[in-house]
Amino acid sequence: MGITYYNQERVLKLDTRSASYLIGIVDEENFVGHIYFGKKIDDFDLQYLLRIKEAPFVPSKNNGDRLSFYDSFPWEFPTHGIGDFREACMAVETNLGHSAVKLGYVSHKIYKGKPKLKGLPATFGSEEECTTLELLCIDDALEFEVTLIYTVFEDIDAVVRSALIKNAGDKVCYLTKALSLCLDMDDKAFDMISLHGSWGRERHIQRQAVGYGKKVISSLRGEPGHQDHPFFALAGKNSTQDTGEVYGFHFVYSGNFMAGVEKNQFDNIRAIMGINPCDFKWKMEKDSYFQTPEAVLVYSCDGIGGMTRQFHDLYRKHLIRSIYKDKKRPVLMNNWEATYFEFDTDKLLSIAKEAAKAGMEMLVMDDGWFGNRNSDDCALGDWTVNEKKIKGGLKYLADEVNKLGLKFGIWFEPEMISPDSDLYRRHPEWAIAITGRTAGLARNQYVLDITRKEVRDYVYEQISSILKSADIEYVKWDMNRPLCDMGSGALPADRQGEMYHRYVLGLYELQERLINDFPYLLLENCSGGGARFDPGMLYYSPQIWCSDDTDAIERLVIQEGTAMVYPLSVMGAHVSDCPNHSAGRITPFETRGYVAMAGTFGYELDITKISEEEKQMIPEQIALYHKYHDLIRTGDYYRIASYSENHAFDCWQIVSKDKGESLITYVQVLNRANCRSRQICLKGLSPDKKYKLSTSEKVYFGSTLMYAGILINNPWGDFKGGLIHITESIS
Ligand code: DGJ
């Protein structure tokens, strides 16, 4: 494992636990080519795979047709404008108006550990856990240095990549495209799997064949958005959940992105990922640097499930930093769907009292506690407690909640400003807008220009003084509209193209400050549900609100898509009231509990108003959460049945790392008459271990449970679910 340079062959070999990644340097012009990424191999002398001897593509011997070489060579970091007509990773605008970049290898270094990426979220690991390669390339004409940074982890089949770009010359130049990742390879009859959606319908799985041309997913919303997610996978046509090759690509970034795949005339595949070049133009002065965000590349030869488990392990171990990362999260009661804006201290305390009795551990006060905020058309930016509603003040409320034995949490939307707010009346220039044009509102609000330091400082002071004023142990950081009308009064004309990225950097700086100053905080990110559910935000908050749609059945699809890449421990999921506020559906209370159990678990309903029968079920649900959540948070995730594919039945399983314990959750969505029981085959167990099921007196070998399977009786009715707990039997 690790990274080795083979001097004579000019090959760099990066090895993970069961995958290899090979880079070759060729020709006297030192082109950097991608040789191989896939199942672990023992040889390194594989330059032949670069096909540089295949006429007419020999670069140095064929000056008459160099373009044939450029346009077919598998590049590690392709550049724009020299004759590779596929999607490039880098382009510029020089003082003479040119856009081309041509890179050649200069040197490299290999070292233990991993560098931090300045101002950006990124995976991390100790010197024992990972090895890094820095490959320095140069464009002599442009006088640009580009360092390609690769890190491999000892225990996970992931390669993470980014590029550090430096203007080493005297002339000012603009970076117009700076992607983070390219993977060139021959087509293996790939399908592209991606996650798409809408508000309330985030991260639905889509699988489609890769054909000639480009398939691109992207965002220009200033955040990843509900619509596209900065992830895709390339899966062999016959790859399933459990078998076949799958390559997963994920972007550790919370802003505009572009990612996708292209199949060319030679049946070569190019996968790319990075900051969306549209509306991106970064000024590079002499000696200035631009660091691209990190992209994660995962390889699995154990199907989609294998890829999923690599991502889960990588993020749990090498991305999330919170003190809560390895801890069971408090079962919380959030008042949003219980009260919306209509609450006061008495109402919150009445909810808290019942929540405490039922065994909950935290009360979260959502939107509506500040300024004049009684609806969504005012007061964002006025972060002072509304004492008409919060009678007695925030400290009193938090203390009373604490006296009931609950922790106290609070909601903010720090990046926003309402036109009807004291802040806007004082500082209209702090709202993002183009001079001379009225910016568009969304949810009645503008976006604060957090690219400006004074704005960040102001917002931060507001939040931090609230947090210091009472015993607040949780923050929900919300963000409820996309960015547009990009214009900053604080940036010169030739830096306006930096605004989207500067906004994201500003956001990261704010959250970094917050978690450094309040390290005990449980931070939950949120964006109108799950519009900013991305690995970048996970670096700051160990959980993210998955979706505003809390309907148990809709959530099956949302959570299946989310869990394809993210560990269950990060998915905000609550039991809510019925008829569900988004879908109008009525589902059994038990089922709502089983579904929320696949996430961080909590409640979002008026516990003072639900039926006595439902209230009685809460302590039992909470007991299940306490019993199983260590396993759910730390175990290996397997998908058994997909409701989004079969439209009838959902089932997932979690297996402890030592394979001694497992939990299965299922939901039968629609029942049918005259149906026989359902057979499911379990996964991930040890074939030789004996296991006892919570639903049977008998003991079975893991092989039996996995290959012959078990039967689940059709529950009577729709939307019915259940849990099966499996423990190793020593007898
Ligand atoms: C959107 C969030 O997703 C909801 O949970 C809630 O916090 C509202 N915003 C409040 O405005």
C-alpha cells in the first residue's frame, strides 16, 4: 500500500487496500497520462496502455499530426485549447486574450500524511493512515505551475485529488476553468448513476447508459441544490448492488459544480468533476495560488454496495470532525412542523415537558424566535430575541428546558437578509445585487454578501452573542434560497467572476469559526431541506437535514439515494405528524419511527396534540434508537430491496464491523391480496458464524441467511414496516 515511483519506467503507482492507480510520464515533453485505475495489480510497467506508439499518435515523431495525440491521449489533467477537444480541466484568459494551457511534468514528491487545503474542507488522515503524491507540472509559455495532489488511504479504496495552481510569471492572468478531477479510461459499457431531485424530493437515483457525447450534471445555484448532486458513479452495465465494477466520484464542495462523463470517437471515457466554469473567472496575480476543492474517487469491484461502504468509511473516518462524530446524537424534538411561526415560551415549554416525559433529549427552537419574524417575509438578519414571543428571554427558556432534563438548540439562517429587516434598512448594500438592477427575491429574501469580511464579522458576532447568552448546545444552520444577481459592491469589475467561489469560502470560514469557538456544539446544516447536503458541509457539521419532506414513504426514496454515498449517521431524519405536511399521506406511527431510525432520529410534531396511543409509542421508539443506534452509526450498510426500483418494498441492513450483529429494517409500501410471504437474502454476515434472529427461536448459519434467505410475512395493510435484529450465537 502507498505510492511508489518507478524511475526507469517513469510510472507512479498508487495502491490502496484493493485498488491500484497508475500514472505514466511520457515523451520528451513529459506528458502526464493516466494508465490505469481498477482492481489491485502487481505490475507497474504498463505504459503500453497509454498507446503512444500507435500511429498516428506518436507525439514526438509526428509533428505533422500532433492533434491526433492530444485528442486521444488519456490525460491526468487535460488542458484547454491545445487540441484535446474533450472537456478540459483547466483554461485561462491571458493578458493577450489567449485561453490555451499546456502542461508538462517537472518533478514530484511523495510523503506520508496529507496536507490541509487552505480555506477548504477536505479529507484528512494521519501519517500512518495515508500517503500523498504531489506532481508538479509547468506551462513554460504561461509561466504557470500546477501541482496535482493525490492522497491514498491505507484502509479505503479511495483516491482523493485536487490541484494547486500558481501564477509563477509576472503577468496578470485569469483562470477561467479549474476542475479538480479527470479520469480517462476505455469504456466498459458503463452506466452513469446520479442523484437528482427537487425540493422535497432530493437525491432520487437515476441510472442511464453512457453513450457518445456528454452527460453532465451541474449547479449554478451557488450551492449544489435540490436538483443535481455533486456525485455520480460509472457502473458496468451488469454491475448490481453486490457485483461488478463501480467507480464513484464525489465533490467535497458546497457551491456551483460541474461533473459528468463523455464518450468519444475511440470509445474512451472521460469523467470530470470540479467547480462549474460558468460564471467563474479568478484573477491570478504574480505568485498567487488557486486551490481547487477536493474530489473523491472510489473504486469498487463489489458493486454499488461496495462503493457505498467505501464512501461511508471514508467520510466517517476521514472527513467528519465533530465531537459528535463517534457519538450517539441526542434524540431531538424540533418545533418546525409542530408550530411553524406560531409559538411562544409557554408553547415551547409545553412541548418540551411532554418531550422530556417521552424520553427525548433536546428541544430545538426553529425559525421565528427573532426580530419581528412571524412569517417568512421579514426579519432575517435581525438576530435579536423577540421577547414578545420568547417571554422571559432566551436564557430563561433554555434554563427551563434544561430543568426538564433536555438540552436546548436553536435555528439560524445566517447568510440571508430580508428586505423588511432592520439590517437591510441599515445596510442595503450588504445584499447581493447588481448595481442598477433590483435583485430577485426568493422566499421573500435576499442573500447577504458574505464575500465581504465586514459582513461575515457582523453575522458571526450576532450568532456568537446569541450562543453565549444561554445554554445552547445545537445549531441548525439553514439556507433557503439559491444565489443569483451576483454582484458585490466590494469587488472590482475584474474580480466579480470570483464571487460564487468567494461566497463558498466565506461560508466555510464562518462555520470554521463557529465550530472552533463553540467546539461542544452539535451543528446541523440544512438548506430548504437537503439543497446543500454535500461532503463539504460534512466537514463542518456531522449531520445535515435530509429533506423537508418528512413523509415516511417519500423518505424511503430520498434516504436510499442519500445513503448510496453518505453514512446513515449524517442524515437528519424525524418522525412527523400525519397527514404528512408535504405529501398528505397517513402512515402508521411505528413505520415513521423505523424510517427515521435510518438517520439521526428525532421528532417534529406537536406532542401535546397527537393521540395518546401515538404518544405511548414514543418511549418504545426511543428505546429502539438507543438499542440500535451505535450499530446503525458505525456498521456496514447493505441495500436488500429498493422501493424506488420495485415500487412495493424497501429493505436495508446494517452489519457490525465484526459481523457479530446486524439489523434489518423493511417497509412494505403497498400490500396485495393473495400474496405469499417475501423471501429476502441477507448480506454481509460471516457464512460460518451462527446467528439468532429476533423473530425466531432457531439459530442459523450466516451462509443460510445469506444464500437461502429468510421469509417475511406480508404485513396486513399498506405502509407497514418492521425490524429484525440478528445477533451472533455462541452456543
Ligand atoms: C427550511 C428547513 O428545511 C425547515 O426544516 C425549517 O427550518 C424552515 N426552513 C424554517 O424556515
